[in-house]
Amino acid sequence: MGAPAAAAGQREVAKKITVPTNYRKAAKYVRMAVDQGLNVKKEIEEDAHFRTGRTIVGRVLSNLPKIDALYGQLELATKEPRLDGCLARVLIAELLFGSGRLVGNSRPVECIRQYAEQLQEALATARKMRQRKKAGKKDATGTTPSSITPTQSQQTVTTDDPYTIPLHSRQAAFAILWLLVYSFAMFTLPFGAFYGTRHILAEQFAIEGFHNTCGSVLAAVLTVNVIIMLYAFRGFREVEEEDRERPRFVRINTNVLNLEGAHRLLQEEQWILVEEKFADYRAFLERVKTLGDAEYLEDFHFTDLLVFPHSAKSFWSRATHLHDKFVLQNKACLLPTYLLKPGKKSVVLDMCAAPGLKTTHLACLMKNKGRIYAVERCAQRYQTLCQYASPYGVIKTLQRDCLDLTDELVPGVEYILLDPSCSGSGMMKRQQVPEPMDESRVYKLAGLQYKLLSHAMNAFPNVRRIVYSTCSLYEQENEGVVHGVLRHNGHFRLLDARKEFGKEWLNVGNPETYPGIGQRCLYARTEDDLTIGMFVAVFERCPEGVQNEVFLAHEKQKQSYERVAARYGALGANESHQQPEPVAAEADNEQEVTGTASNKKQGGKRAAPATEQPANDANSKPEGGGKKRKKNNKQQV
């Protein structure tokens, strides 16, 4: 088998060592599924001595296109003719997509171990080509890597395994099939019957060119049906390809289950934990994109979050017995609750709490101790909030307007989570069908968000930290609101959310448009983090006598404006003193409005300027006053 001479003795010993039972039986069931096209699920469940069989076989079948491509690329069938093909596929799946190690020293196991490095390199190359294909880029040299051909790369990336097609994919395919049948029955058959009776109709109705008209109509109907179905199928495939890389995030309800217990339950459900260590966040994301249909990962950032392939949607929709132990929640929605960092016995206010997933996560982080006030105004959403919050004694729900909340209604609040209504531009469906921004609606929402955040900062004297989040990607609702609030509330400052998070994160806000603010806020973006779009900002109360830099800069600017206004006001007063006639006119106007007796005596004539009537003042001295006035006039000149 091409082994070095130094290992010849070991190989002789290995001949006497049998292949582990799990590997042998897995190869048997893989052969039945692939070669004979049988559904082996029932046989595996009835095999009492093969408890992990479904896991191993599922791993092979879910990654079969990739394994076949690697098997053919390394030419193992030619180099190792005595190696059973199905057994080799089982061992490759265990090495590359399973635990990463092979058990025992049997001859087939040792044979695959020799090719371990080559298999891993080929798999890494295939993944890089997959990324390149998705981005529409080529290598710097403009050529395809020689280690794997384009055809093999496409098989590795896009080939579907018929035994592991997700349930939702099959349902969508059948829906399209029935749509085709319906279209054919409603349009094509009637026009076909019409075309079949064209001779009778032509005799009954003397229409010139009737036969050609019928043929044209039938051809048009058939063409339209084909075009509609092609576009529908193409759209389904495009969405399916996009969704395939987007994982399903599942949060563990740590109030009833710990991480070890979660792994144990999932193992009973035949899920395979991928135990890999990742050097950085990007490496983790690449591994998430290649998860098999029976595999899952622990999240890179959060210890209570698990990552499943997109095809797991059908499993979690059926697994109702696990709904009290696991919560389907997008990873981006955990950022605000983790950044709030409430203690076990803290008092927390969730201002816009419905539907309640963030609220229940706060209860888990607080170990169900302390107090959480969950507020919602809408009656229907409030009922949903109550359903989620009922198992948690720490949560107290309130149906009120957030702007009516006071410290008396929710006493002792120390932490506030504000996730208000927003445009929702970060949601998956809205990103798939992009729409132009409705500026009027966005600015109205930003105004509401500003009011809520300002109210949170000023209505509760004991609050220490506030986390503001939206599922919007528009800066007007995010950095714009943060900037506006900091300008008018000097007693709170913006913390660096990335430092508070303490782990690697890819995206922050816009530091160019909002310097000092953008780089301190976090963004979750679908194209990078495989989550929904989310914005998060963290505020903290300033120490006594300290104000945030945005507020100070605004106050300094306002004072400079006031000084400029005062200066121009003084200049305007001097100019008015030099031009007495307009002043006299104003005095005339006042006299006309008040209807003084002097105007009546003058018969409506224009009164003399005030400077020409010093004698009217009983306390004035005409001579002295005149000298002073002349002196002042000379100084002005």
C-alpha cells in the first residue's frame, strides 16, 4: 500500500488486528444506502449493538459528495485496490468531518492515516475554491489550482446528496411540481382542446387564418408556462443556495440545562458535536458554512449557544419535547443582553420587551435572581411576552407606554435594555428583497428612538448602564440617535462595545460620519457573521462632575455661537444709536398704538425725534444735557 519500509513490521502486525465494529457496520449500511438505494434508518435503529450507527452513517451520507471528490482526487481506488471503498469513505468522514482521529491500528485505518495530510490539504483547497466561486473572483495568476479540477470543485460544493435532502427542500420541490400540474391543467389543456377542435370551429365560423391563430395561441401558452416554471425554479435554487450557508442558532435554557446535559440530549437525537478548536473568528465562520446535516458546533463567542446547519430547521420544528430546554434565537440578539452584564441580584428594565427572548435570556444570565421589569404597550404582543416570561419568577411584566415609566413604578432600576421599534432593515427577508429606504418613516422612527433613549437616561436616577440596540442597518436609527442623545445628555458616556465584549468581532459603526461614536458601536452583518443585521451601543453613567466629550463639544460650540450673537447684538445696538430717526419712528408707532394725547394734539402729524424733546423730561437739564449730548456726538464722529 505504498508504506515506508520502516513501517513494514507494524503493518504485518496490523494485518491481525480487526477493524472496529462501528466502522465495519457503518460501511455495511453505507453500502446498502448508496449501492442499493435503501432507507437504512430502520435497520440501524433495530441494531442494538450499533448505538452510534446513525451518527456515523449520517455523517458519511451528509458529506458523501465531498468524500467522493476527495476519494477520486487522491486516486485511492487505484493506489489501494484492496481497500474497501465504503469502509474508506467511513474512515475519511470520521477523520475530516467527525472527531478528527481514527480508532485502532487495523490495516485500513493505518492506510487512511497515511493520507490524512493530503486529505486535509485537498479539503482546504476545495473550501478556498468554494469561497472564490461565491465571490466571483479568480486566483492572482488567473488559473485554477492544479490540486483539484473545476469539475471536482463544483461537485464538492454544489452536488446534492439524494439521501439527505432537507425536508423543507423536498416540500418546496413538490410545491413547484404541483404548480406546474395546476398550470398545465388550467391553461395548457383547455387551449390544447381548443386547438384539437380547430377544424370543427373553422367550419362553423368562417375565420381567415384560424388554424394559424390557434397554433400561435397554444405555442404562446406553452412558452409562458415553461418560462414561469424556469424562473420559479431558479428563484428557489438561488434562495436555497443562500440559505444553505446560514446556520440555525439554538440557545440553551441554562436555568434547566447545562452545556454537558445539552450535548447528552443531542447525542440521543443522533446529532454529532464537531469538537474543533479555531484560531480566529473567520476560521469558525468557514467551518459553520460546511456543517453536515447531522453536525453542530459550540458557538465561538457564547457558551450557551449552539450552531446547527440550515437543514436543522425541520428537526427543531418537530422536536417539541425539547422546546423547554432549547430556545431558537439568532446569535445577534444575544449581543445586547451579554453587553448589559447585569449581576445576579440586579434590577433590570427591558423597555420594549416583546416577544420576550432577550428578557428570558437576561433571566438565565441572572440565574433567575433579582428583578426584571418587562414592559410592552401593544396588547397582542404583551400576551406573547407573558407566555414566554411565565416560567421565570424573576420577570414582572407590565403593559404600559415606556414614556410613562417612572422610578416609582419600577423602583431601583440599575440596568436598562432598550430595543425599540425600528425599520427592520437588518432582518433576513428584507435583505433578500432589498427596498429603497423610506426616509420619512426612518426619521420618524429615529425621533421615537431618541425620545425613548433620553427618557431612559433621565427618568431613573439609579441606572448605571444602558444598552441600545436595533435590528436596523440605517445610520439614522443607530449612530445618528446615539450622537443626538449624547449631545443633550452629558451625564452618560458611550463605552467601546468591542472592548466591553472582550472577544474578536468583525464590524463596527461608521467612524468617518460619526467620529468618536462609530468605532465604539458594534454591527452584526449577515454577509460576515451569518446572522441577522443588528446594531448595539453601550452607555454608562459618568462619574460625579464628569460629562461626555460630545456634550462638552456641543456646549463649547453653543457658547461660541452665543458670544458671536452677543457681539453682533452689541454692534446692532450701536448702529441703532447712531440713527435716531428709526428710533423716533418706533416711538411714533408706540404712541400711535397707545393713542397718546400728544398725537391727538398734533392732529396725526409726525412727532419730533426723542433727541429733540429733552425739555419734556421733568428731571432733565436742557443746557447740561445738550452739552453732554453734543460731546457724545463728537466722540461718535
